[in-house]
Amino acid sequence: MIKLAIQTILPGFSASDNIRKKGEFGASLGIDPVLPDTDGGTRPSGIIRPTQYAKFSGSNVNATPLFIRTNPKTATTYVLLSNGRLISYNSSLGSETLVGTLTNAKCNGAEYYDNYIHFAGTVLQGRYGPLDGTPTLTQDYWNGTLGLTALRNEDYPDINGVTIPNHFMWRHTDNALYICNVLATNKGSLNKIKTTKTTVEGDTDDTEKPSTADALDLLYGWYPVTMCSFGTYLLIAFIEGTKTTIKQKPARLILWDTVSDSYEDVTVDKNFSEPIISALQPLNNGSVMIYSGKGGTKRGCRVDMFQSLNAVQPVGYYPDLFPPLQGAVDSYSGRNIFGTGCTIPATAGCVIAEGSPYPEMPMGTHNVIKSTLAGASPMVSALAYVQQDNADLVPIIGCKDAVSTQLEKLTDSTNTSLVIKIYFDNGSKNTTLATIDNTSDRWASKHEIDIKSENLMGKNDFYIQFEWQNGDILRSEKEIIGKHFNIDRIHFNFASALSAVAGSATAFLGAIQYPMVIEINDAIR
């Protein structure tokens, strides 16, 4: 008899198929121990807790969501699509309104700043507001109102079929809005918008420190991708080369004080290994997460942490994930999330979470949200913490596959069943061991769950899969933690049975497949 015990999943998934730390598992999809036991609960469950998301967007969402923006003036959430559509949602996300479409029919940047939602197309930069009054859509604010040189539409690389926006915007601590651009000379550049109040907030260009084109210019061929605040400095990421079919120069980071003509090159002595820094996310501890990769259809997401000019620490590398777009990263109270697409344990658009909002419950890396889109090339392209659900904030996501695009939110879960399967020989063969639901006597209060099956034959390795049907919650899923699974009559053709099993035994949990390290408490007979 094999006796299996799952004690905890908090350490998260491991970087290796065969080498794991205690408590780590192989992979997950749509499993979040931070969610409470029940939909109405307030405390984290700390268990194998499936999440369930559902589409809430309507027919106006007809292209890839790139940016989800809230604002301090109203309870309205704004979403910008890749085709330039600006869409608004009320606080319950139940009412959808098409505000308008950008003249360039493309969105390359969006940010809230000084009572307005600012946005960039290909060459035009506009805004929508004032949000505390009767807002109107101004298509060309930068050139038409301010009289400044129009933006340039330089080609940027894509990630999994989604072009990286070339005019990302950031509201900095100096109360100015900065915009990525590339000059006609092929130099990277930052534009700056600075507004003040005459009648309403943000209605007038600041006369003391007016809006400025080319507030910072850089070297030839350095194209700015993203930026964020690092104290009073701007941390800015650049690419050097836009082709994804061959290896480009490593991406670069600089620190700029927003005043000087010069800047500090963070990567002058230690270049990043990846050619694209796709996203930066400031944390509440003062550090900044750096997400990088290769672009195109090439997977591999590298995560580093910027702590100071001379301190960039590696965090992790995820070979089956895409690096996130800048509109698909967020953080809340010690937990960082990013949208991507995975292939393990299944191909899906998903959200990865690093860390825990609970200091008393430290956690590793988890795959916490699965998009409901099931077509080819799936990806979560935008996300933001928007919904205030009981004690915690909950993100909404924008996602795409090869044929569809939509927005999704957390939804209530329903009772369902749990299917337990065993896979042999690197997953090439499998057999269903049992189906457990709320009426099953297997969930009785005893400390062991007996699963009997016909003789099962394998030549090499095996793993266990726990599959929640439809991704819903089985109200008794917490019973898995700490219980023993007794599986009878399993035979292997191992040269050294115990060492082989100890090195490769895994268990799957969740909506599709979720591999996890398991303890072997008995010998295999």
C-alpha cells in the first residue's frame, strides 16, 4: 500500500520537475490559498482553494484589453482596448458604456492624472474629463491643445501576439505625467504633462513648470518601454532592438531625477540577460519588481527585484510563462500579481501571485487565476485590483485567445465533485481512481481515505491529479490537507522502486492539473 499525505501548499510551485523544497508542488492553475473557505468568508483558508472567474464584459469589448484604470474622483473603472476603445464600468461592474474610440484606432498608453484619464494612440495623445464634473473626450490634447510636437509611432515587439504599447504613461511623485516616445532622430525620449487648476483640477497647463516635449532624451536606438517611481526618481526600462526572431541586446534600466539632463545607468556594469523588460511594479516596501523575457511566441519570464542603484536581486525564472505586459501587473499589501499565459499543467491564460498579504502566513509563488477562454494563444493581458471583496481586494482581468477577448471577475462558487487520477510514465497513461463529492462516504471524519482500483502498471514514474470539475469549490476540499490517501494495488517496473518514486512522485490539484510533491509514508509493495 502507498500512503500519501499532503500537509501544505503554501510554499508554492517549484522551479524544477524533480527537485523541490519541503511543501513545494509541481504546478497549479487557479488555486489560491489566500481566498477564504467560503465565498462569504473573511479569513484566508490556507488550503487547496480553487478560484472561479466569469466573464462580465459585453459586446463593446472587441479587442485585447491593455489597461484597467480606476480613479479617485468616481467609482467608475475605465478599460482601454488595443483598438483604441475607451469603455467604462460602474462600481458593480454590471453596467458597460462605450465612452468613445481614439482617432488613431489604437491604444498605446493610459493613466489617470489630475482629474482626467489620459491616453495615447499612435501619434495623438488625448484625455477624458474632468471626472469630477461632466467629462468629455478630447482626442488630441498634446498637439491640438498644448501645441506640442505629435508623438511618433515606432514599431515595438509583441508578446504572445499582443504588441507592447509604445507610449506607456506614468504619474510620478512630482505630480507630473510622463509619456514614452521615440524621436524622429531614433532617440528614446520622455514627454511630460504638468497641469494645474483654474476652474477645476487639471484644466490648465502649469505655467511655472509647463508641459514639455522631450523632457529627457537618451541614446540612439534606446526605446522606452515602461517606467515607475522609485522615491523621487523615475526608474525607466528600455529595449535596444525590436526583432524577436533573433537575440537582441540586453534590456536596460536607468534612474532619472526628472530635473537633470543626465541619468544613472543601472545596467552599465551588469546587463540583464533578457532583451525585453516588459513591466515594472513598485512595491510597498520601496523595491520594484522587474519582469523580463524574449518577446514574440518565446516563453520564459524572469523576475528580479530592484532595491537600489547597486542592488538588483534575482527572484525567479518561469520557463513556461510569458513576461507580462505593463498593464498586467499590480500589487497589494505584500502580494505581487502578474498576468501571463502558461502551458503547465495546461495551456491557459492565468495570473501568477508572488508572496502573501498576510505576514503570519508567508507563501511562495502560486498560479491563482485561470481565464475561462479556451482557444489558442491564451493570455491575461491586463489586470488590476478593483473589487473590494470582504477583507481583501480582488483583481479583475482582461484576457484574450486567438479568437476572443473579454473581461472577467471573481464569481461565487458552487458545490461539485473532485476527480482523482493517477498518471504513469511522464503522463503518457492515466487511470481515474475515484470521484468524490459532498455525499461521498470517503469524506467521513476518519483520518484516511481509501481509494481502491484495479492493478495499475507503469514503467517509470507516476503522479496524482486532483481535478475540480468546472473549477468550482468542493466544500470539503480542506479535508485533503493532512489526510492520508491509501492507494491499493499499484505496481511499478522500477529498477529501484523507492528511489524512483521519491524523486518523481507528484500530485495534481485544481481545475485541470495541479502537480504537487507528496510524502511517501509507506513502502511500495
